[in-house]
Amino acid sequence: MIPDQRGAGAPAGRVLEVSRLEVRRGGRLVVQDVSLSVGRGEIVALIGASGSGKSTVLRAIAGLDPIAAGRIIIEGSADGGAPVRATLVLQFHHLFAHLSALHNVWLAPVHVHGRARAEAEAQGRVLLDRLGVGHRAAAMPHELSGGEAQRVAIARALAVDPPVLLMDEPTASLDAARRDELATTVRGLAADGRTLLIASHDSAFVEACAHRIVVMEGGRVQ
Amino acid sequence: MTHRRWLIAAIAVALTVAAPAAGQSPGARPELVWGGDAEGGAPFVAADPADPSRLVGFDVEVAQLLAEGLGRAARFQQVGFTSLDLAAARGDFDIGLSGIEDLPARRTRLAVTIPYYQFREVLTVREADAARYRSLADLRGRRVATLGATLAYELLAGAAATHGAVPVTYEDDVHPYSDLALGRVDAVLLDEVLAKRGVRRNAGLFNQAADVGAGTYVGILAMGNAALRDRIDELLRAAMRDGRLEAIFRRWEMWNDDQPRLYARLTTEAGQGQVQEGSRAVEVVAAPEEPSGWAAAARYLPALLRAAGITLVLSVLSMALAVALGTVIASGRVYGPAPVRVALTAWVEIVRGTPLLLQLFVLYFGLATVVQLPAFLAALIGLGLNYAAYESEIYRGALEAVPPGQLDAARTLGLSTWQTLTLVRAPQAFRLALAPMTNDFVALLKDSSLVSVITVVELTKQTSIFAANIGSWVIPGAMCAALYLSMSLPLARLARRVEKRWQR
């Protein structure tokens, strides 16, 4: 079953609505009966121990893994014809290793959304600047520090203007100072009207930025 | 110290035990080891159709006759026809007997026996061309096949200069005739024994009666083995007198009026010097005087450079084919449905699991009745298909080595499967594949030497012709190696540079 990502049907103000989600992996139920919703401009943190199913829920919402049962409804994005998708910032960033930071950011707008390259590149520079890594635009991924790569990955995700931004363990490769910076960045995004669902087991980070916390354990919401 | 002494003692014992076994087993008669090429087939040397472990042929019987006269047991040593001279000079066997022609070049490097058979060179054409192509002079611009390092080749090389015929050299004496029947060449020039056999085996061929030239078959021995050669000459003379040689050639239906004249001349003469005279009295067309060493190297350099050009062009085109086809196969194996994956895997395993030489034979000779590929095209396709199998395995491995996270990142940004492949997965896989690809190209450059079996004269073949002509591999080998290196080293350098740029 493919997640239902139609642009309509979410209750007013709610950008993401997940109800009774079930995900199986190799026949085993790894996520069951998960329901949650995230409103516009809201930061929701999904917390829980490793293996509690946080990442699986994010991957299901992003459409990377098929779901066994339940519904995922995402409100239409601002972008016209492009498919409505929640974009996931993966735990280890996974910047495209053969492309520069800036190229990573403009790749999808040009090839998926059909923007002109010059326009997409200019927008990419603005995003990198806003995230504080404008000076690293020409760098290759392996030349970036963990914090810089994280920011470029966020810029790359924002470049396709997703209705929901999903982040999986964003602080995994950051030291304490970088973690605080990231919390500030994330709050700034929410203040701009971005909707965020963040999976993390870093309680300090979650307390610093989340509006609401959803706790998961053994594949269920507590 | 004690250990070493024991070791030396053990080796000494092993040697004393092994030596007689290797040379002649104690008690048994000493051996006359004779070299020949059983691939030459009947009537020279061939496996007995009734018992393939036994050899038959007139050369087998001549060897038997000589061994008996020497009081030795004949033992056959298989040597490729084109390597017989060098093997004789190395002392790999006592005497070489395999329809070996008496060429002036041979006499300068080997101890050569008196001739035991005289043959005429015969021009074979298709029946339809019998009136058109009567002699070499009629074959301007036409492809004429022959065997390398033979009198016929020398005649043909002369005809190329005077009449503009195009010589095509083969490694064996079967395919010139089958290719003539197929229209790949317009004539074949070889000795009458081979010509008769060729016409018998292939329908629609015709042997021209005109005398193109004549030569004789001789035995070859190492230069230092002149004493044995002299004894063998006496044995041959005796066999000419008492009719034993005649009996052999009658059995093989090769006896004709040329032989009594040859034998009469040889048996009436006495002494070494006149033997030489005798063989020269036969109307043999002499090979051009050969320079040695560096003078020869300078003379052969243009031909080697041309051959190196063929090697390079063939390798580059074959690699391009291999890369294109390998990409398709690898994509099919990674993305295709199960039946496609199974079929492609089977294809790759068949191609990788069988020798390239066999594939080239099948492509050029095996398929000849269905589709007649020109030699160069067959070589290109053969090498390309073979290397495509290896390339596809490299690309498949490289595609699968791209971290799954990269593909997840592409999908979450909305890239389609095709976009993910072309924009993310393939470019990264290509970087991983570059080093093994460079390796493969260098290997292909060298494997391209195998295509000489289907008449393409590339660098290694040209070198071996060069070496056979001057009787040494030292200078030709060094020049050949230098040319291969001058092609492979810049490539390796370029690949390292590209890799460095990517790792910037």
C-alpha cells in the first residue's frame, strides 16, 4: 500500500495527519497504530529509544518505505505541479558525493520541478546563505564538517519547498555548540511557517526547539 | 649447515634418479625426438582417424625411417608450425619434419638436411574466376591468402611489390581455402599438396596449372647438430636409392615425375657442398637478402608502427563497444525483471567462462556460412562482446556499491528512478569503476593480439613475423614491448589524473 499523499483532506491548520499507521519489515510489525498530526509552523519531536520505530515512521511519511495499513495525509505544498511529498533530511545527510554543496541544492528544483538552472542556483545560494553555509557553496561534500553538511542537507530539502520537513536524528553528528545552533535554525524555520517533524533521542535538543513531543516505544505511540 | 648439506644431497639423489628417466629410460632404446605440427593435418602429420592417439602422415613415416636407421625410437614433439624454426634452434627436438620448406633464410640459422620431396606452388581460385585469375599478375588489388613464413609467402610478397596483389597470411592451411570458397579472399597460393587437399575439401575451387614456383621439403636441426644432420642425409640418400621413400610417397599418393629427378640428382652427388648445390639446383625463388639486428629493426619499424596503430584502433573501438554493451547489461541486471536478469547472468557467465580464442574462431570461421564478417569487424565484435561481459560485472558491482542512503536522498527529493540512475547512481558508480576499467583496457590492448588467428595482423603478429624473418626475438620483442607500453602507460596516467580530480 502506497501512502495516501493527496493534497486535500487534512483538518484545517494541520499539514500532516497520520492515522493508525502500520509498517511491516520482513513480515514483522515494526510500527503499529501510530497516529499523530502536525500543524503549520509547528515543530513536533518524535522521541524514544533506538529501535522504537521513530525513523521507520519518518521513512513511511517520506514515501521511502511502503506502509501496511493506516493513512498519511499531507496538505498540498505551495509548489504547483510537483508531487506532494514530505522531504526527509536523513541521519547521515547523504549529500550527493559527486556534486558540490550548491549543486546538491539546485539538482532537484531543476530536474524535478523544471526550474531554470540560473534561477534554481540563485535560490540555492540564498538558502545556503540563510543557513550560514553560503561560503561553502563550491565545496564537495567530503570537504564539509558534520555541521556544515547538516545545513547543506537542510537547504537541499528546503529547495523543493516541501509541505513538511522531516529530520531523522539531526544532532547525531554534532557537538553541543552546533546542536544549539541547529535548534535556533529549526526554530527560525518554524517561525517562517515551516512544518517540522523531527525524530531524535537527544532530549536537550528536543527541549530547546520542539513545541510538542510525541513519545514512541516498541513501535507504538505512548 | 647440516640442513643445507642434506638438501643438496637430496637434490643430487633426485637428479641422478630423474635424469635417465627424463632423457631415455634405462634399458630402452635412445630416442629420436622429432618436432612437427599435428595441426598441419594429413598428409603431413595428423591424428589417425581410427585411433586419434596415433599419428599418421608421410612426415611421420619419414621420421620412423630415420629413427630406425639411427637405431633409435621415434618420439613426436608437438610444436606450432610457425614456431618450428625457433624450437629447432633451441634444441627442443632433434629434427623438425613437418612439410618444412627449404628457404635460404633457414640455412643461415639451422642445419638443414637434403630435400626429401619436391613440390610446386599452386595458385587456387574459385571455378568462376578460373579464366580471370590465371597468375599472380592477374590479381592486382585482390586478396591472396597464404601461410606465413613459407616460400609461397615470399613469392606473394614479391607479387605484392610487382603486381599489387594483397597478401593475407593465415596461421593454418585449412582456412585459406574455406575463406576462398566463401569469397573472403580471391586466391590462395600454397604448395600443391595443400592445394590438392584444399580443392578436395571445398567445392567450387580450381587449381591453376601454371607453374608459379617450386620448392622442397627438408628436415631442420640445430646449427650445432651438423653431425647428426650428416648421418640423416646419408639415411635419406639410402632410402632414395632403395625405394623406401618412394614407397612412402606412393602410399600418400604424392609420387610424381619430379621426385625421381630430384632423387637422381641428390644420390649421384657426394659430399656436403654438393648437397647444397643440389638443393639449389631446384628452381627455388630466393627470399630477399635479410639484414640483421638494428638495420632490420629500422626496416621493420614502419610496419610495426602500422600494426601498433591497428592494435590501438581495434582496442579503442572494442572498448567503446564493451563499455556501451556492458552498461546495458549491468543496468538490466540491476533494474530488470527476473527473466531478463537470469538471461543476462547466463550470457555473462557463458562469455566469461569460455576462451576468447574460441569465441573469435566461432565468430569468424564458425558463423562464416551464415554471415561473413570481415576479419577486422569480427575481431572488433569478438573483443567487444567478450569485454562487455567483464565491464558489465564491474558496473553492476559499482552500481550496487553506491550507498543506499544516496538513493533514499534522491527519492525523498522527488527524483524518478531514471533520474536517480542518471544523475546520482551512475555518475558515482562510474567513479568507482574507473580504476578497474583502466585495468581492463590495458588487458584488452594485450588480448587484441589474439585476433591474429583470424588474419588481422596487429602488433604481436607483426612482431612474430619480424622475429621469424630475422631469427631472433630480442630486438623485435623489445620494440614490441616498447610500443605496447607507449600505449598503456599514458592511459594509466590519464586515469590516475581523472581519479585525482574527482577526489579533489
